[in-house]
Amino acid sequence: MSGILYGIGVGPGDPELITLKAVRIMADAPVLAYPATDEGESMVRAIAGPHMPDGRVEIAVRTPIGRGPAAAEAVYAGYAAEIAGHLDAGRDVAFLCQGDPFVYGSFIYLHGRLAAAYTTRVVPGVSSLGAVAAAAGVPLVRGYEVLNVVPAPLAEAELEARLGAGDAVAVVKVGRHLAKVRRVIQHLGLTHSAVYVERATMKDERVLPLARVDAASAPYFSMIVVPGNGVRSG
Amino acid sequence: MSGILYGIGVGPGDPELITLKAVRIMADAPVLAYPATDEGESMVRAIAGPHMPDGRVEIAVRTPIGRGPAAAEAVYAGYAAEIAGHLDAGRDVAFLCQGDPFVYGSFIYLHGRLAAAYTTRVVPGVSSLGAVAAAAGVPLVRGYEVLNVVPAPLAEAELEARLGAGDAVAVVKVGRHLAKVRRVIQHLGLTHSAVYVERATMKDERVLPLARVDAASAPYFSMIVVPGNGVRSG
């Protein structure tokens, strides 16, 4: 019998924003894997750490975070083989990822390689969308409003078209694209309601009006939200 | 000292998909409020019930679920006054809602009325977006793809424009709008990859290819997802 592959969302950053189900599955799985930087540091390990039992096999998946999907795909091919080895030996593997596994989650890279051959289960987690809105203290989307979630690395013209087409928008993966995103939001006349949030729900969370952010300082895990204005809500 | 108003996401349906933080705050709050139907039945109460201590004041907020935001606004005005009474008396109030409080959450109706006068904190929860993708077994959005979240009650032409503008789309609040949404998705040539999910993560969860759903049977809490095709991911 092969092991089961779990994709586990550990939430946005606060270790208390993990689900009971994620904690239970982590307690039972003999192998725990999670994304890490090239140097081996792992934000996901830091979030899940308080809930991870000792004595498990741990696999730090060293990925080029923020260097684009193509670079990540190449790295995950190797780790998929390592994880398949554990599954073949009958050991369940829980792959932990920040936020939700199927909403921009790094689990998707493994799922595409392993789901056809192994039993796979996904445990949804608290995504950064709700966490960022909670941090900003503003409702993101309500009633009959449309929410567009747009990655910042898109080209400027496309970014403008996609952002302009939503009642509420969330720009993800901001990082070094901040100056470009800010130009687009300014051009669309949305700066007054745009909020910048980095490291939502973590100890060093920062929340600022977009106009006041230093463009040089944004980490990869930062977001900008322009909440819906409630016009469609009543 | 006034009490604190909490907006608590209890997740999509499975009581195990609640966060540790939500459980802790429910354990401490003397007043627990949640949306219910006109008849007093509450899906949120059913989700959170296993984690709610005995002996708390409970307020079932009887709202016209599925009859539109304007109807809900009118109802919440009365309940906001009742909740303000508890806050004025120094009692914390936790308002529970399905999914995430600030992503189409019913907490938004209270927030608009009470956040200016009372200390307000939001605990994000697992939203139905990730839960529906997990139930369907398909990654919803990855890499540099754009995700559009679109409420089904929109007019058909607008629905088509909004759905056509995303790489991945999620249609929320489907219910009696299923036939219309299916026409639009057919017209956009997306039927082959569209998945219908009702009551995601609950005991009576149903997952079907969109083409095979009986249009007369969809409950209000049903969704349709058209996952991104991965073209922007590599």
C-alpha cells in the first residue's frame, strides 16, 4: 500500500491561524515537507513549527522563491521523486504550504507530478486574502461585487486592464514590482483606498496606505488591496 | 470599558477546518452571535457548535439568506443595536461567520455599523475558495494567473464579461442562477473544465462536472470553479 500525499495549508503566518485538521494530520504523518529558501530558511516551518512533533522525517524543499514559476517547476521535479520514494515505501507525506494549497500554493507543483499516481488529499487553509483584509481592517469584497486577484509580475498594461476590471482587487506577490503597481493604481484613480500589507498576521506585520510605502522595501510576501466600495451591496 | 467586537471566520463547513484562534476566542467570549435563517436554523451554529462552550448568550441573527444584500442590510441594523448593548455593558461579542469575515462575510454588515464606535478585531478563516478547489481536487490558480471571483446574481452580459476576463474563475452564490451561469460558461467555451461543488467539506458535499448538474437542485451555498490551465505557470 502506498502512502497518502497530503497538501496542507498552514495559514498566512500566525501559528494560531492553523486549522485543527492541519494539526491532526501533521501529528500523524511520518514525513513532513515544506518550501524553504536556497539557504534552508523556511517561513512555513516557522508557522507550523509549534505544531510539528519531534522525530519526523523533514524535507526542506529549497526553492527559488520569487524567481518565477518556471524556476520553481524545475526544482520541484527533483523533490517529487524524493517524496514518491516515501509514498512507495508506504509512508504518508504531508506537504505544508503557506496560505491555501490550491490558491497560488506551492503544493500545486507537486500535485501535478504525483496526484495521478498516488492518493492525494488537500486540507484548505486560511489564505492571505482574508488575512490581509483583516490586518488592514477593511472588508475586501461584499454582496454582488467582483473580486479580481492579480499577480504583480504581470506587464504594466495587462496589470492595468486586470485591476480596472474588478470592483475589489488584491495584488499578490508585490515585492520588487511595487513601483509599477503603484503607478497603475494611481492611473486608475484608486490610490485613496489602496492599502499595503506585508507579513500579514505575523509579529512584524506592517500596514500602510499605499501612497506612504517605500518602494525599495517591499518583501515578496506583500500585498496591496483595493476594497470594494459597497456600491453593489445595497 | 466597552467590550470588543470580534468577527470570526469558522471556515467552510467541516468543524475541523476552524482555526485554533477562533476556538480560543469563542471559549472566552460571553456573547456569541451568528447568522441564521428566518426559521432560526444556522449552518454557522452547526459548524461552530462542537467548539462553543455552554452557558453563553447566543444571538441567532435571522437574516434573509440569498435574498440579496439590501434585504440583509435592513435586518442587520436591528441586530447591530442589540450587539451594541452588550458591548456597552463591557461584554465581548464574537460574531461567527462561514468562511472568512471580510471575503463576502456577513460580518461586513455589522462592521459598517459598529467598527467606528467599538474596538473591532477580525480573525480570518478558511474561505470557500480553497475549500471548493480541495473538494474538486483541482488547483484553482497558480503562478502568474489572474483569479476572478464573480457572484452569480449579476446580469448575464456582465457575468460573461467578468468570467471571460480571468485566467481562473470562481462563481459564488450560484443557487437558482445555475442555468444562467451554465449558459455563460458554455458560450465562453469553458464547460469542459468547469466543476460544480455544493456544501464543500460538509458531510453531504457534492462534486460534479458542471454539464451534469440538475439546474433545479443547486442550493445557495454552491459554487462553480473553472481552474487556470497552467499556461502562465511555466
